[in-house]
Amino acid sequence: MSNIINKKTPPKGIVEHRRFESSHIYPTTKRDYWIYVPSQYTDKDPACLMVFQDGEAYVNDNGPVKAAKVFDELIHNNEMPITIGIFVSPGLIDQTSNRDKEYVATGDVYARFLLEDIIPEVSKDYQLVSDPSGRAICGMSDGGLCAFAVAWQRTDVFSKVVCHIASFARHIEGADFPHLVRQTRKKPKPLRVFMADGKNDLNLDEGNWTLGNLNMASALQFAKYDYRLELGPGGHDLAHGGELFPEALRWIWRDHPSVKTQVQAYEDILGEWEMTTNFYGKLIKSNLSIRQGTDSLSATLRDENEGELDITEITYRGGALRYSHEPFSFHQNWGKGVTKAMLALVRFKNGMFEGTLSGLTEIGTSYDYTLIGRRIS
């Protein structure tokens, strides 16, 4: 929690510890769960909702995340909406954990458990928004996989996901998600995804978990989702995720109506950039000039061979720059279908742009090419 500092102590929300032993989805299980209620909550206005798997790891004040303290700070500063947190532990059958059966399973059983058991139980005492734009879900490891699965299955309920060290390398329950994500390129689901992993995450017979997260990020990039992957030096633990947790919450809630409007930091990206694309070994270089208007961006793109190319739209949101331009002339004969436009989607980090350039064709297969931007001036 080191990246939030406030000299004034924010008002402290309450954390209730409860026991749940009456599940009709997992009828033989018993489990603990915790409810965080911010001091600003009143029953006159429904609160946003964020549900955590492996809840004790997140709500523990001595743990690496300290979610309640982060909520206190960000809600007080209007950097996230008034949000009730539900922190759910895996069920126990006698003394045996039911975690694998709940978190790593096909189908929507766990989603039904949250929607039919836990959330209705909390709703008896607290007013919660029903709009998915006000609902988020989070988890670590298999809980991160589970959180993504629930949001993927129920976009009518959740629109935001935070995945820490998620087990996307697991077969079949996890490793098929990148494939499924790629199939939605023409119609992405209304999801915003924040992922954090370590370069030294697990390497098991199921696969390498760091590579699993990179594979998922590649799929989200290909399908043009609003996503972010932060890869740190750590292993299979919550230290990196805990350090980034305040930023993760700011990012997923950044455009919620109740959050204070943040001035878009255009100054980081304004100016001249050399954009380099690799088309089957042929390096294509173009100069991108980004300017700020009254309330929007404008840009020109000059290719080294073809001169100025028309840019039809340009936006910068959540650290991602997106712009479209007319195709290169040689694209008409590249053998992969006629390209009507090119779409660039790059993310600004460490002083440069990294992402992809896509040809928008009418045939079934789509192609992305690496796009790197380095500042000229």
C-alpha cells in the first residue's frame, strides 16, 4: 500500500466477520466471509460492490494488500466510488478445503454461488447497485482464474476484474480462456481487466503461470479489450499485487460517475514519435505527431514511403492510445484480404509505446503486427 500517502487519516469503515453454513449451491460447505462497509455508506443510496476470492488474504490488516485500508483512503479521496467489499473464503467440508472444486471448475456453479447465496445474504442488510458498471470482482492464483471466469460468464453482473498471479495456464479450465477471448475480437465483451503477475511465478506440469498471464494479455490485446498487465520481479505471492492494489482500483474505477474527474495526462504523449511496425520482416517506419486540442487529441501520420496518411480517430484512455488510419498501399496485394483501415492500439509505459497494428479485413482471419513507438521530440 506504499503508493498511497495521505497525511490526514481517512474515516475508517467497518469490517464484519460472518459465517455462512446454508449454501444451496455447495450444501455441505461451511465458510467464513467478511463485509467491508465504508463510513460514507447510507442505506439511501446503493453502494458499488467488489467481491474477493480467498477473501481473508485480502482483508487481513497484516497481509500484503490491506484492502479495507486502501478502500478507506481511496473512497475518502473520491478516487473510487462508495463500495462495499465482500471477502469470501473457500468452503470447508469437515476440515477439507473445497477450494479446487469451487475455483477450478467448468461451468457457472461458483458464479451461481455468489449470485444466489452470498450476494443476496449481504443484500439483506446493505443496498447494492445492480448495474454491472458498479460491480467488480477480484482474486489471486486460482481465485484470480475464478474471478475472471465469473466476470466472463456474467457480464450482466460484473464489468471489472482484478486478477493477481492468476492460474491461466491451468488446463482446461484456465488455458482455454485466451482462445475464447480471441474469438470475441469482432464483439468484445464489456469487461475491464487488470492483471498483476511476477516474472518468477510457478512453472508446473500444467504450464508456466507467467507465460499463462502473458498469453492472456496477448489475447486481450488481440481482441481490443480495455486491459492492463503489470509484470513485476516477484513469484507466486501477493506482494506485487498488494503494492499495486491502490493503482489497480483507481484504474478500474477511473470513469465511474461518482469518482472525481482526473485531468488526462496528455503531456506524456504529446509530440513527435517514430512508430515502427514489422510486416513479415519488413520494417515500416512512420512519424506520428500528437497534438492537444480544446478537449481532444489530433494527430498526423507521415509514412517514410507513402507520405501523409489520414488518421480518422484518435483517443487516449487508461494509458492506451488508439488511432485508425488509411492502409498502406502495399496492403492491397499482401494476400490476406483487402484492408480498409489500420487500427493501432498501443500502451504508454516507461516513456515509449508498445502494442499492435491491425489490418481490418473482411475475411475470417485477422492479423496483428508489433508496433513500437519511440519519442523523437
